[in-house]
Amino acid sequence: MSAPLPKIPGTTPFDGDQARKGYALNKMCFSFNEAANRAEFQKDEEAYMRKYGLNEQQTAAIRARNVLQLIAAGGNAYYLAKFAGIFGLDMQDIGAQQTGMTKDEFKAKLVAANNQ
Amino acid sequence: MAQLIGGLGTSHIPAIGGAIHKGLQQDPYWKPFFDGFPPIHAWLKEKQPDVIVLFYNDHGLNFFLDKMPTFAVGAAAQYHNADEGWGIPTLSPLQGELDLSWQIINTLVEKEFDIVTCQEMLVDHACTLPLKLFWPNGDAPVTVVPVCINTVQFPLPKPGRVYALGKAVGEAIRAWDSSKKVAVMASGGLSHQLDGERAGFINKAFDLQFLDSLDTNPEWATQFSVHELVEKTGTQGVELLMWLAMRGALATGGGPKVRRVSSNYHIPISNTATAVLALEAC
């Protein structure tokens, strides 16, 4: 076995462990490519989550709309973006939520990256 | 033989699709990004490529984790765009270039890149937006061969391997028995991170050094592992692999010499550092 890679702060590479843990959650989010599936989810979230076999941790994270919890439950950024899209959230909303900032603070942080 | 005229690179942020749709190119937020394109439009008008080989990463439209190829080459007569779930307009289909698809597939397998081939393949914003940006008026007057590189599920291919893949694609293009003019294109990056407490991470110094390296020292970024690239450029900054493949394709034929036609680097659009580049093969 190769040695574990050094941890990158605030970062969870979507590796085999994450892919195994998050399969059901990511499969549900992948289904949101289709408008009919988005509508079905919005009509009855609990039934839709059962249909995809989400575990307790994943179900709780979806209910909470909490991106860090969704990542901890095995969610992948590309598929989670489709879940966020249902609620009209953009990448600055998601960035703000994950970093504990307001959206304006998060946008200011991005602009400030020019001064690096 | 076909002529490889050069390489193009651009970011492919979904929000660009919305901005084009709403005509916001002169809006103060968007202008510094869109201003990078006119010099490249002029170069394309002069050079008139017929075919684009497009290195991109799928964002969960065509490929899911049930079957996730490391490298996939399109071999379809037409590539359809579709609903990606978060509301950017669906664009018209892209026309394929079947003879070049199979020329690339045959060459890659001969050179021991055991790729996946796709006779049906939905293409997402990473394919449609770059064409819209480089040819803003109507449908792009080119056919395409999409080459998808996995950035979704680790392990991702090593940077050196991606560069070598690009090189093999370049050799396939130059050996294609056709009078057509071909350009290679990279769709992705540069530094950005969407997920985790480090969301919003941007590394300007690294990006600028990377862009510089593409002129005369194109293998510079292959010294890093994928893990090191994530650390230096963010979880989605690894899309710079597309740029390495594009540049690798140009490092064939007469050698690695290129002329930089134009480039632009701007922070931020959405959560990313953006870059636009055109290189002419010499």
C-alpha cells in the first residue's frame, strides 16, 4: 500500500473512499440533470431519498442543505452542484456557506485574490 | 496531411453561459474576461481552422461514477448538449469529425493509451461554451473531436501522462490523411476550488507561472503530482490538465516552438481565476 498523502487543509479529494461512501447520494444528485426528477424530488424529498437508498448521514445532510455535511457524507462537488441548482444557489452562495462568510464577504475574498 | 495550426485555451465557467445569453459582455464585471477574446477572434478569422480537437472534463452530464473513464474519445457524427440541472441554456449540437476521431483512437491505442471510445456522448458546458466564446456569432464553423479527461474521481491521470496523451493526439493529427486545418483546444481552469472550507482558493502566482511555461517550457507542470496540483491550484484547478494536453499536442512535428498570439488572465469570474490563450504552431 502507498503511504497516505499529506492532508490539504479544507480539502477532501474525491478518492475511492469518498466514491464508495457517497455512491447513493451522488447517484441521486446525478438524476437531477432531468427536470422531471427535480420536480419529483421537490414534491416529496423523503420518498425520493428512500428511492435512492441514502443513508442517515446523507439524508440529514440533504435535509440541512449543508454542503460541508454533504461532502463528509461522500458527496462530489460536480454532482452536488446539481442539488444546489434546484434551490437557485450559485457558487458564491455555496462558497459563502462553506467558509462561514456572508456572500458579499466571500465575493470580496475572491476579488482580493488579485492582490496576491 | 492535415495541418495542426495551433492551440487555444479558455476557462469554461457555467455562469459565462448565462452572461452570453443575457448579452453582458460589456458589463463591468464581465468585460475584463470577454476583452481577452477579440485578438483571438481575429487570428481565427485569418487561420480558419476546420476541426477542433477539444480536451475537456465532463461535469456529470455524460459520465457518472458507474462507469468513469480516465480518457474517453468521442467518435460520434453529432454531439448533443443537454440540461445540466442548474439552468444554463442548452446549446445546439456540435458536428463530429468521424475520420479524425478514428485516426486519433487508432493512434492512441497503438501508442498504448487504452482509451474508451464513445459513439454516443452528451457534451456539457465545457464543450459548448469555449466554442461560443471563440466564435460568438452563430454556430462555430468547425467540426469537433471531444477528448474527455477525468477530473471527477481520483486517482486522476498523472500530469506527465496527460502531456504524453496530448503529444500522441498531436502526432495523430499531423499524420491524418486530410487537407483540413486542425486546432487543439483546452477547456478548463485555472486555479479554483468549489468545495470544502478552502472554497474560493485562488493561486495567482502559480497560474501566471504556468501560463508562462506554455511558451517555452511546456513540461514544467509535469513535475507536480496530481495531489500537489490540488494543493497548489485547488480541487478544480486540476483542470489545467486540459491545458497540458493541448500544449503536448503542439510539441510534435517541428518541435515545441510556438508563438503566443494573445492571452488574458483575470480574477475573478464566479469562484475562479480565468485564462484565455491562443498559441500558433511554428
